[in-house]
Amino acid sequence: MSMQFDLFNETENDIFAAKDYHSFKDLVKRSNCAKCELHRGRRNIVIDRGDPSSRIMCIGEAPGENEDIKGSAFVGRAGKLLDDIMKSIDLDTEQDVLIANIVKCKPPGNRAPVRDEVSACMPYLQKQIDLIQPQVIVLLGAVALKHMIPEKGDFAMAEEAGKLFQSNQYPSVHFMVLYHPAYLLYDPRKKKDMWEHVKRLDQFLKETNIV
């Protein structure tokens, strides 16, 4: 996906011109991005956690308090649950997966990011995807699905969770939607459904020799 360059913003242009993931990540960290209001309340720009050479990417909603403090994605209670979920199908979230979010700065009050915030941050996520070239993207929760695949329109999460699909916007990627781990902490009754969905993901990964 091509990126828009701003002749008057050298820092941003360097980020989108980055040829490798390490350079991209370093440039974003040092950018002190202020493209949306979320920068006013952040401690750290939270870019990812895991291995950028992996073929599997997980995308969540936004950093929370723990992520903002540590500067790393999914390191709180939901992150620990995500680690356990991935481990159940023999995936190590530090080695086999790259984890990111729709936005890279913590929204106030742990709310979902709003459209202007997502619009400001989405080019950076798309650049991550371009550099990583994942074969599978796991969308964690309704917010990730809504903003990554807008053609889905109105949807019911119960109908989308556990499904594999593709999008014209990312023709080489297979997507699966899973419940956000934070939602499972809120409603443990969904853990049974989650296990069935994760087994389906595991079967697909094995059938396609992605792991």
C-alpha cells in the first residue's frame, strides 16, 4: 500500500520510507508524534510486542495503562491471557507472533479510540503490515475488525468471531477475528467459544504450513 508523503514533514517521510522494520520502529519511537489528541496523555508510543519476522500478526484495540508505562503491547492482564491462549496452540507470543494495536497511544479512561485518532494512526499500522508481510492477521475484538475491515459494515461479533476470511485491501492475508482477551476477563463464559475458535486457527495454520 502506498503512503502519502508530506514535503514539509521530514520525520514522517523518513518513517514511511523505512526499508526495514527495525528502522521503522526506531523512527516512530523517536518521532514524538502529535497527529492526534492522544499524544497529550501518553507516556510512551506503544508500537508492538513479539517478533517482526513472524508470519502471524495480532492486532488489538489500543494500549492500556500497563502498556503505556512499559511501552510494549499487551503486557497487562489481557496480554497475559493472550499469551496463554496462543500457548495453547503452541505459539509463543515473543517468537511466533507480532502484536500491535489499531492506535499506538493510550486513550483516556481506557475508552475505544475514535475515528479521528484511528485515521491519524492507521498509516503507521499499514506500514507495519507492509514491512512484516504477515500471512495471517488475528483481529482481537470488534474495534480491530471495524477499523481494519471497514467493508464489514454493521456486524455482530458473535457471528464474526472464529471465522477465516480475506479482504481485497490485503489480498495476501488471511484474517481471523477472535474475542479480545479483555472481553474474556469481563465475561468468562465466552472462553468456551474462544477455545473452539482458537482450535480452528490452529488447524488452519497447520494445514497451510504457516507454523
